[in-house]
Amino acid sequence: MDIKKLLKDRKILLLILSLTISIFLIAFNGLQFGVDLSGGTVIVLKSDRPMNDQEMQLTVNIIKQRLDANGLSNVVVYPRGNDEIVVIIPKSSDTDRIIKILKHQGVLIAKIDNVTVYTGKDVKNVYPPTKVPTESGWAYGVQFELSLDAAKKFAEIAKGKAYHKVYIYFDGKLISAPVLSPGLTDGRPHPQQVITLGQYPPTKEEKDEAMVLYTALKSGALPVKLNVEYTYVVSPEFGKEFLKGTFIALLLAFVAVGIIVGIRYRQIKIAIPILITCISEIIIILGFASLIKWKLDIPSIAGIIAAVGTGVDNQIVITDETLKGRKIKASIKRAFFIIFASAATSIAAMLPLFVLGVGMLKGFAITTIAGVLIGIFITRPAFARIIEEMFKKF
């Protein structure tokens, strides 16, 4: 076998380039793991009534916006049935604060003399909690901007009512009752408003309450009321043990494949490119996961194993067709016809999970589809080229 000639082949070069890029991506970007492997908390929310598809999608989107406003863009949120939503958060998160944010419906109503002056729907912009000046010093609260129409309505109702109280309710609970200053009762629109929740500096409870209010105003009110049905913590030790077990299982599988292939073909040299191709495929799939910053979870790893298993099967097909055919190129072409048909079937089976799948099902679909595509366009052609060179004399 002419190694120098192989190293100049474009199929082999593509494999080497893909491997090199993948190793660099893994080394510098690293791999991200899901809660089931790195540890975290699973929160299951239950609505007070069944939701239709539109309400469910709106609720999921609002929850994602609320968590994103708290710097948690890497959480997993997905519906389960028509009255449950599952939220998976990493271990470093403030679980108590997140539960408070999630279970509040976020309905804001402000009243003067029992007349509604604005609601959460009238808020145009909202700003993160901060200290705000008051007549008696500094307070801690949430500043926001009303729409022009809401500001005009507030001005009409508040006109001439200096020192009256503005009662502000959040999810039916009175959270603040500031006194109207004379400057806000002159009959002119004042879009800039503030809800104070305590004196500055705030307590932890006041900080949490302010963040709940801020995220609710920023994302809007939920169409239904949610309650925490149950939560459970996933230990990172479980993930470590699973990864360790997976590595050992893969190692034993490689040894078994090598032995079986050696016995089947009575040539150990055939087992070497099969094992090298399998390892290359795993590295490239992991490099792809690192590139798109996909969180690897147990189903994702199961997808990688399934893709590699399919790869071994395809390599056996290539080897068999090459050994039993007189014309190597024609035999390899025939093998790839079988491989492409198999790949198309696998991708077709995974697409519904990828498009419609939620939660962990999508991880399995993504890694399986990625593994199949990497196999048919990168690793299988390279393996076929090696086999062609290996048996070109026969």
C-alpha cells in the first residue's frame, strides 16, 4: 500500500483536515454537557388549566425570555403534554430565584382611588433593578417607561391628586404604594415611572422580588398561572460515572470489532482502518458539537454511538463488496449505492425528531444526523480509498 500516494488523495486530505479542525475546536472551544451529565436542577411546572398549542408556545417563549433576562440563555425549556413545562437549569444557577421568576404569572396593575391607571401591557421599556432617588434618600426599584397613550391616561386620572397613593399590584398582591408627588399631578404625560420595593441597599429578598418584577415586565404576563409541581437535582457524579462507563464500553467495542473483523477476513490489517475510521468519526462529531456549542447529554451520546455503529456496518459493506468484486471501483460504487440508501433512511427517520422533537429527543436526532452525514461525505469515502489502495493488486 502506497502511503505517500494515499496522503495526497483529496478524500484522505479531507479526513485529515476535518480531524485537525475538530481537535482544535475541542481543545479551544471545549465540549459543553447537559444537566444529566454536568449536574443541575430539573423544574416541572404545571398550569392551572390545560393550554392550547398557541398558549403553550407563548408560555414557553415567555419563560425563555425571563430566564434570558437573568443571564440564563443556556437553559432547556420544553412542553410536556398540554399542562406541563419542563425547565432544566445548570448547577451554578440560583434555583430559588429562578423558581420565583417561573411561578409568577406577571400580571401588573396600578390603581389610583381604585381606578386602573396602567397595567403591565402598557409598559414600553423596562430597565434592570437599580437604586433610585426619592424625597427621603435612596430606594431600590425597577424603572420603566409607559407608552404615550398609557402616560396620557395616567396624567388624566392623577391630575390634581397630589399625595394620593398609587397602589401597585403584582399577581394580585400589593407590592408598592408610593405617594404621588405634585410633579406627577400636573396633567402632563410622564412616561418615566418607577416601582420602589425597599430602601437602598436592598435585602436579598428585595433583590429577588425586583428581578421577578423586572423579568415579568420585560417578557410580559403568562397566559396561565403556573405552579411548581416538583423539582429534582441531578448530581454531576452521575455524569462522570456515565462518561467513564461509556468510554470503557467503546473501548471494549473497538476491541471486539477488531477481533471479529480479523476472524471474518483472516486479515488483521483490515481491522486497523475500520477502527481508525470509527475513532475519526467520533472526534469529528464532537468537533461539530463544539462548533455549534451543542450541549452533549445522554441521548446525544447515544446518537453518536448509533452513528458509529452504522459506520462500522457501512465499512463492512464496502469491504465485502470490494473483496468479492473483480473490479474494485465498480464494487465500491455498488457499496456506496447501498450506503446512501441506508443513510437516507436513517436521516428520514431522524428528521421528525429534529424538527418536532423537544428536550432530549432533539439531541439524539442532531448527533445521529450529523454522524450519518459526516460518515457518507468524509469518513466512508476515505475508508473506501484506503481499502481500494489496500486491495488494488487483487
